[in-house]
Amino acid sequence: MQLYLARQAILGRKQNLVAYELLFRDGPENSFPNIDPHVATSKLINRTHFNKGLSHISGGKRALINFSEVSLLKRLPLLLPKDEIIIEILEDVTPSDAVYQACVEMYRQGYVFALDDFVYRSEWRRFLQLVKVVKFDLMHTPLNTIGPIVNALRKKTKIKLLAEKVETQEVYQQAMAMGFHFFQGYFFTKPEMKTVHENETNQHLLVLILQEAIAKDLNHKRIQNLLEQDSALVYRLLCFVNSGGFPLKTRISSVKQAMAYLGDIQLRRLLSLFATAVLASEKTVELTKMCVVRAKYCEAVCSKVAPGQKESGFLTGMFSLLDAVLESPMEQVLERLPMSDDIEQVLLDTDDKLQTPIAMALRSIRHIEQGHWHFTELEAKKMNVSSEFLHRCYQDAVSWAENYQNV
């Protein structure tokens, strides 16, 4: 039975990454409630912590993991390190004496608890003394309906409030004003339009570098001149090349040497990575990381289903969030950065009608990111690959992105 696994970022009030929620199912059909969630949680533990460790997928941050009533009663969280997880009590758990006693035992051993999809009932009152995080699903309990309970929790407890399924900047700002501490959703991937950019000069240089990265033929002299205008980019390039990931005989000490050593394919990839990362420096680091994960994932999928398009797949994944990075509609982004036709068509395919390998690869990772396993399965069938293959590509891409981030 294959475990499907993805992660969603949880951000603080400054859009800094504070944790991940791990989303998992043991098959595409398991998006329906007739599968025992205890089995899925057990498999998650077995195939993450007992394999490469939770930090392999959570990047060293705390992982929020859903635990069913059976899992709590069996004290399943005790198998995991207390400083790596937050025990998320599902909304359908019965707040019985037995469940309360199990939670008290784990609380006394140092485990942290969160209440998922919280709707206040008196039966949960005693649990609040054990809980550090309360999650509100804003799709089921909109902000305009939960003001009194939010105010009560803020005034009478030290509990942190987490707004889940925050999809727009407007909702994010409203939740901020109400005093929420943490936020989960895709609001940070949506463009927040601004008329003035403080880093306009630096941004112009980076846009020029991206234009060179996507050009049909690389102009090495021009790329060198552009890079050498920014000492931070030169530093990143040399650190990356000398980081130990390449079999160097002697240390590389100049931009020209680095470019010659990397070759055109690696150079294109590195330019897109660096430029996107720096352009997103005023946004959350998680946005940059999502770009990198998508790039590596789309490359891996295209290597299997359309080998001749793997480089375009990498660039498509990397640029799929450029509208959020540059805070402009994608149409305007593409006016400044004319892509090849195959990439541009995918980036403008807002109705998800395009059935090319790159388009299907990008759609599939969007479904994985949101835990939409059924739709992931549909894209897998279209590409004539297994869901297992797609999820393996995703987890490999996450690992690759974490390693890149460390470098």
C-alpha cells in the first residue's frame, strides 16, 4: 500500500516559516472517509521517521500530524520525537475521559497539542489547558462568525491561533487584525499588487539575468557582465560551485571559471534558481522553496513522460510562481520575460485545459501541494505513469530543495 505525502507551510505574522502540516493518504481513494485514518498515520510514521526521519520532509521544522481517536488511545505519537511534532487532534475525535487521559499522559512527557478545525463545545474546555495551538478552518468557520471565541481565547489563555485555508491577502490581513498568530493557505502565492518596489534597481538587473537564462542561445559575456554587477550574486555562484557538490580538482575563484565549468544546461538552471530566490527575498522564503520544488519535480516528471522537454519542465516549475514573486499578473510578467512558446502556454493556462506533458506535470504538483489525491491520480493516468511515481518525484524534489536551501 503506497503512502501519499505532501506538506503545507504554516507561516508566522511576518510570513516566516514556522512549521509544516503533513498531509497524507495511503491511496487516491483514501481522500474519502471510509478508510481508517489510524492506518494511514501509522504508515506515515513508519515511512518517514523510521526511514529517513521526519526532518527529511519537514526541513527541520515542527510537523503537525493528524492523529485519530484510535491513534491517540494507542499513544501512537510516543513513537515520534516530542520536539519534532505537534499532535493535531482531529475534529471528529470524541472528547472522552479516555482520550483526555491519553493526552494528559503525553502532555506530561513534553508533547505539544493542537485542536484541528475548532468549533467550541463545552466538552473541549478541559482540553484547552493542554493545547498550545487552536486551528480554525476559515472555509467552514469564516472570520465573521468566530470573533467572540477568538477574543475569549486571546484574553483568557496563552493559546496560539492558527487560521487555516487562508487563500487571499484580504483574508490574511483580516485574520492578522483579529490577532491570529499563524497562517496556512495559498495567500502568499497570489500576487499582491504594488505600485512601487523598493528594490527596483536590483529587480531590473535580476530580470535581465532571467532574460538571458531563457534565451535560445546563451550570451556568456553578457551573463558574466550582469552577474559581476552584483557582488552577492557572484558570492552565491562561487559558494554553490565550491560547495562540494561538484568533483572539482581546484577551487573555482571567478565567474568566468564557474560558467565554463557548469556548462549551458547547469548555468541556465542556476541562473533561474538564484534570480528567483533573490527576487522573492521580500516575500516568504517558502515561496522560493516552492519554486525550487516545482522546478525539480516538473523536470523529473518530464524526464519520464517527455524526455526532450525536461529542461523546459524545470524552467516552467521555477517560473510558475513568478507572478507572486514579482507581484504582477502573469501576462505582464511574460511581457517582460518572453518565454518559449511551450512554457508561456502552460503559465497562462489558468483554466487547466492544456494537455501537454509540462502542463500536466505542473497541474499534478499543484494537486499534491493541496492534498488533492484524486486529481493527482487523474493527471497520472493522463501521463501514463503511476501515482506512486509522482509522489516519489515530489518527495525527491523536496529533499533536493532542502539541500539547495542549505547550500
